[in-house]
Amino acid sequence: MAKTAAKENSETLQLVILTFAMTGGLFALLTGVLVLFLNVGAAEEAQQAEKSLGDLQTFLLSPEMRDLRVNAEKAKSQGATNTLGEIVQESMSQASLSCPNFPAITPKNLRPGLDEHRIKLTLNPAPLQQLIQFVGTVPEARRTIQVDSVSFKRDTRNKTEDDSWVCTVEFVEFVTK
């Protein structure tokens, strides 16, 4: 009789475990169906993403964007041949500026594959607007050129001219090899 009672308890325990397992499996299956097939927001998100993709493709293929890409390639190919010193000299001549002596570029190796080129110059006295335009046009020539420091001081030697300033500027360019 002890064997039959133990067998009945074992069978009852197995039925309870099986019932819980099947109930858990049913809930997992129901959750999976709801997530996969009844997710209304996912369909709207997919349609919105497809519309955004179409708008982006239309924008990128527009004639204006093609012109911008062509101009960027031209500027990149032309600007890559000039050194920092050449760009500074060209900008100085365009702004009708001069300096007493044009300094040499000082290169510095920051890490393998990356160099820093610096040039610091003091310009002859000129109107403030010309000096500011010069300082702004040099970094526009190439993205890798930055203005590290700039200072403007009134020219004290020329008492008759109100708009006479001396500019000291330092440009830095980071060059990859």
C-alpha cells in the first residue's frame, strides 16, 4: 500500500508540473503572437521609415546636391596641393596685406600619421576690417586649418590714422600622412 500511495503522489506531482508547464507555454505562445502579428505601431514606423528613405533619395539625387558634390570635389582637388604657407600668402595678397618677414612653417609630429603645422605672423598695420577678413579667409581655404590665436592692437606709431591696427595671428593645420 505504501507503493501505491507514493505512486499516486508522484503522478499528482507530475500532473501539477505538466499543467504549469503547459500554461506557461501557452502564455509564451500567446505573447509571441501578440508581439509579432498585432503590433500596429511597427507597421506605421515601417511606412514612415520608407517615406523618409524616399525623401532622402530624392534630395540626394536632386540637381542642387549633384552640383554641391561636384564643387566639393573640385575644391578638394585644388586645395590639396597648396601648403599652409601658400594659402596664407595667397590670402595676404588678396587682402592687400603684408608682413615684415614671412616666417617658416614649424611642423610637429603629434603621433604616427598626424602632423601639426604652425605659422605665426605679425602683419603690418592695416584697417581692422581687412585684418579680420584675412583671419577669416585662411581657415575657409581648407577644413584642416584653424586659428590658434589672434590679437589686434592699435598702431601707436601712426597717430594720424584712426583705423590702423597691428595683427598677430597663429594658424594651425593638422595634416595626415
